[in-house]
Amino acid sequence: MQWTHVDGADLYRLTLVDASSQVLFTISVADTLLVLPDSVELVPNRTYLWKVDARIGFARWAGSELAEFSIAGSRRR
């Protein structure tokens, strides 16, 4: 997962949810790039949503919109 740097941000909080809004994974990191751990199993052709909040000051956060994505499944022959 990769997102754009926010000026003044010192921490980013990534949240990954499924289509029913159940939180699957959340983490706070200082970088704008994250490889999901193997413990997060994404099923092909299912819809997921993710967002990133950037900490831009003491107790101040700027959040992205939810972005939808899915993992492509294997092609059938």
C-alpha cells in the first residue's frame, strides 16, 4: 500500500476494512509505504476499502476518503 506524503505529517494511520465495514487491519507508521503482513489474507474478487489518516500536529489528523479496491483473481481457462 502506498500513499502521498502530507506536508507536516509525522505519522500515518492506515485502516483496511472489508465491504461490511469490519476492520481487518490498522497500523500507524512514519513512512508512506506499507507491505501488508502475511496475517492479512485478502480474497481475490472481494471488495475492500482503505484510508489513511495523517497526523499533522498535536491531536490533529487529516484523513483521506475511503478508497475501494479488490485483488484480481486468477483467470479461468
